[in-house]
Amino acid sequence: MIAKDSGGGSFEQAPVGTHVARCYKLIDIGTTMQEFQGEAKKRHQIILGWELPNELMTSGEFAGQPFTASAFYTLSLHEKSNLRHILKNWRGRDFTEEELKGFDLKNILGKPCMVSITHNDKGRSEVGGVIALPKGMTVPDAVNPPVYFSLADFDQSAFDAFSEKMQALIAKSDEYKALSGKPAKQAEPAGEVAFDDDIPF
């Protein structure tokens, strides 16, 4: 769960602390072989990204723009998955059995929250946690345009807009290799899910 800044290592790192944030990025990077605790296993991963509208960079070409933070998650709502853990804390409650049958992650784009940022021993920013926004707290309007990419509904223009590094990462996936230059078959819709007014998504 390593948070990334907007570019290379010379950029400012997001400050340590718990910050008002808004989700602006959801990228499906597909299924690849991953090693975890000495065991090799295929995992389908996504990248979630947040902007921190009250924390602005002070130097470089992005001075005045909000810091951003991103993290990798396995695409799973298993009870022990990190993704389910952060979404549960963000929503303020766990998922219902009906929601677990197929929850559309696109619902989280544009939604506000609080993001905890820490720094590792190399001084790099990391996403430590995500929780619900306190009741009554407001979040400034979004600065970054939303970024959405799904390998189940392949969009060539969205793929072409990524950096070469991101394209290479996605190109390693089983899903991308199976495309053979053709758009992937669209995933079946999960169906409508009703939400309480107090639940952000």
C-alpha cells in the first residue's frame, strides 16, 4: 500500500497526518503473479487515488496543486481483505450480503473521506488508513478530474492517457494479454443497490 506522488522521486511527499481527502482515481491493473509472505499467488489488483485539497504542494511545476496519495489493493471483498477494511471504515458500516454479491467500486469516485498518511523509512508517503468524514465537515471542490479505467470494459483512449510506466504495469496482466488488441467483453452489471442517506456510497 505505497502512496505515490504525481511523478518522480524529487517531488514533495504528502505530509504526515490525517487529512480531508476525495477519491479521484480508480484503476484496474488486472491479475498478475504476486509474492506474499513467501507464497506466489495470482492477485487481481486495483489502484485507488485520493487528492488532499487542504494540503498544497509548495514547489516545482505542481506548486499550488493538492497532494495526491495512491495505494494498491487486491480486488476482493473477502472479510480479511484490506479493500473491504478501508471501505467498511469509510462507509461507517460493513457490507450487506446483497452488496457483497457485486458492489460497483465506481461508486466511490468523487466521494470524500479522511486519509491517514505516514512516511516509511525512505521518506516516502504511505496510505495508513481511510475513514469516514466527520459529520458536518465539508470538502473543497475536486481539483483533479476523475480517472477511471477497467479492464472488463476496456477504453483505449483511457489506456493511452496513462504514463508508459502505468501502461507497462497493466500490460503484464492476464486480462490485458487476453484482449489481443480487442476490447474486452463488458462485465455484467452488478444491479442496483440502495444506500442509506448516511452511507457515502
